[in-house]
Amino acid sequence: MSEQQLIEAMKSGDEEAFTRFFEKYRNTIYNFGIRFCGNPEDASDVLQETLINTFKYIHKFKGNAKLTTWLYRIASNACLQKRRKESGMESSLDQLMETNHDAGSDSRFHPHEKLEQQEASKVIESAILKLPADYRIPFLLREVERLPHREIAEILETSLSNAKVRVHRARLMLRDLVADYFKGKQ
């Protein structure tokens, strides 16, 4: 079933189409939620909220953007809503999934190098969680999800230049947040 057929089936209320949709996109949405929120419980809430809103508003999807662009917009809004409700929350970095590029699986690394790589990943993950939401979302969409700037602009409903600026500023902020750690490693 093509993406367009899936959308049309969902618009007509086909429950099987929603099941297919859920199976196809749940990991993408969940991983985005966990990278933004920093813990599985909040990521599950974001996933649930995104799926509910997709079901609720699929009839409004016009097809001007890709379905994934629309989903990221819904997921981003769910993340921001969650953040507003729980401002000041602490995140459990031990629970982050798939953000560690898993240096441990590469046999070329020695044990101490694996530990250093894991420690550096934790520092970076912590710094990403400290980025303001207005910069964290575009950063994650660009650097983790590998979306083009144009699609990020669509998701954020902003100009292309603004999307690029936000990603660039997020990189600068991230560099400042991790500078002390990496300065000591040289």
C-alpha cells in the first residue's frame, strides 16, 4: 500500500490502515520523543499523543507536505506541550535509546576507548537535553533524523533561513555546553 493509499484509507476510517500506520511509524515517533524528552515514559506519552492526534486530524491532512513532515510537526507539538507541563523536570540519561552510536559494538575499540566513547556520548546527550526546545527540535530533526533544512522549515512552520539559523545556533550552543569536557580530553 502506497503512502497516499494509506492516507486515503485512514481518512475513510479503515482501522487496518491505522494499524499499518502505527506499525510503520511508531519507532520513528518514539525515538524522536525519547531524544527530545530523555526518558521512556515521556516518549511513550508523546507517541500516544501523536497517534491520537493523527487519528483525530487525518481528515485535515491535505498532502501538501510529506506524511512524515506532518507527523514530526504533531510530535514536536506533543513534545513542547509535555515540556510546558513539566518544566524543570530531570531526565534519566541512562534510559536514552539509540542516541549512543554504540562504540562498544566495534571490535576495533579497546575497552578504555569504549568507556571514553560512552562517556563522551553521555556528555553530548546531556547537553542536547539542555538545549532550549526551539533549538533542540530542529537540531534533532537535522542531526539525528537527517532531514533536509527545507523539511525542517515545513515542520516548524517557519522560513528556510530561520530553520537553518536554529540548527546552526543549536550547534553553537551544544559546542559551548560540551567545551569544558572535551578541553580536558586533548
